[in-house]
Amino acid sequence: MPAIAINGCAIHYELLGTGPSLVLTPGGRGGMDFVRPLAQRLAARHRVLIWDRRNCGKSDLWFGASPSEQEIWADDLAYLLRALDLAPAVVTGGSAGARLSLVTALRHPEVVRALALWSVSGGPYACQVLGYDYHVPFIKAAEAGGMEAVAKTPFFAERIAMNSGNRARLLAVNPADFIGVIHRWNTFFYHRHDCPVIGITHQELATVLAPTLVFAGNDDIHPASASDAIARACPNVTAAPPAWSREEFTAKITGVVPGGVMSLWERVAPTVLAFTAKLK
């Protein structure tokens, strides 16, 4: 699998299909394999980039000076698109991938041809749940047992299993520094009344000029209030109904139905392709 070194990290990626460029980012801290089925659908008409963000999938671990992972991921994506001669691209994703897509449009609008967003997270409950899940278990592990304990958490054990060099990278970090970084990254997820989408204000949304497709939200993590805010604030929006029901999402996220929530994502493909076909 190819990789590009960006600011000291090997960022793994894959390209599928031919046509106008499109990048697809997974949700959560998932790796590119979670979105491969959707990428294959979109590759019928696009040159599709899928990638493992730093600290995700097979890519390198990194705990440096960035206000949050969202900013460094957006900077990495802009670099990757330019390096692969894919800019400007249709920038797409769900949940964390949607959030990253918006942050990329704000920080690097020149690499964004259009946006396609689904499962947009926002609201106090999403901030509480996601902020905790992404950060607090690792802070507690470092406080209790240093970086060896962090390495044994399921998430970081998987990062090491997928990239053996990540063990040395993780253990080289001072526990106090690690705790400080994770605390800082967590502040992006603090609920703010002026941020209908996690970490993004109404005023910032209004500056996103790229054509934007947004699917309506319908669950507690990805509420309608977040997608509605995008539809109201962004000046060039196409709104779409949810691609799955609240009940289907709940069954997936609770494990009642196997496969994980990203297994639902293939359903956005027809609407995304219809949207991109109309782009000038």
C-alpha cells in the first residue's frame, strides 16, 4: 500500500477508479477499509482517494502541536490532494469524515471542488459521547500506567498490530506530554451554543462556498439540527433525505445487527453520484 510522508508521518492511501477526483474519509477513527465498499461504488465515475489519517488505520501515530486532530487531518488531506495531483476534489465523508471535510473546506478551500456530507455530528449529546470516547480512556490509561498502558488499550493495540513501528512511536512519548495533547484535542469537542456542527460555528459554515450535498441526520449523534444548520448557513447547498432510518443506525451501533454503521454508507452512492454529475 502506498504512503506519503507528511510532517514526519507516513500517511497510507489507495486510489480507485478513473474520472474527476473525489476523496472519501471514514467516520470515527476508522481506517480506509471501512469505506472501501462505498469507494468502489463511487469509483465507477471518479478517481477515488481513500486514506488512513494519522493515528488511524496503518498510518503513523503522532501527538504533536496541533489544536486538534481535525486541523492536522485537514492539513494532511490538503497536502495529499496536492501531492497526488487530485486537487481540487469532491471531498466527502460521514460523521468524523464529514467534520474533517468541513474543516478542510474552511482551512484549504482551494483543494475543495465540492462537499458531500452525511451523518454530521453536533449537539451536546454528541459532544459529550464523542469527546469522551476519543480521548478520556487514553488519558486514564496514561495516568494509571504510562504509555505501556496506553499501548494495551484496544485502539492503540490495533494501531501497533497494523503498523509495528507505532509501538516505538507511542512509547517514546512522555506520558505527561501525551495527556496534555489529548486534553487539548478534546477541547474541540466541548459543546458550544454557536457550533451546530461539532467545532464549527454558524459564521464559519456561511463561508463555505463550495457546492455542498448534505444528507439529513436522524439520530442522537448525528441529529437533524446539525445537517439543518448546514442547509441554512452554507450558500450553495443540496439537501437530501437520510439514506437509512434511525432504527437501522441504532441496530448497527449497538451491535444488534452486525457490520457496524459504516456498512450502511453504500446507500449514499446513488445520490452522491447524481450530485457530482451536475457539477460544472
